[in-house]
Amino acid sequence: MAMQAAEIEALIKAALPDAQVTIEDLAGDGDHYAATIVSEAFRGKNRVQQHQIVYAALRGRMGGELHALALQTSAPG
């Protein structure tokens, strides 16, 4: 079953309350999304560590309910 963009955003914001989250449905199928996430939690962390934080926020849904998620992560500028 596909995930809705609002559900992805809610999971991320639950783990990263300060996050600015933008979700785009790339294929219109509810399975392929791009997310841009800006959070202070990413400061001082490399890209892999930042993405691991996001995957942890998704609570194991990556690869199951959520087929593909292209991530852009950064600390506030």
C-alpha cells in the first residue's frame, strides 16, 4: 500500500520537530517521492548520517509502503 505525502511529512516532523519538509510525488503513484528536509539536527553530520536520521523517522516503511524516496537534506543556512 502506498503512503501519502502528508504521512511522510508527519513522520519526519514527529522525529524532527524543527524540520522544514517539502514532499513531491515524482510519478503521481504514491510510491516515488522526493523530499527536501532542512533541520538543525543535520548540522555537523555528513549526508549519509543525515539520511539515516530520515530513514529512522520513517520507522521501517522505506522499501515497503514507501518504494522510493529521493532525499535532499541540510542544516539551516
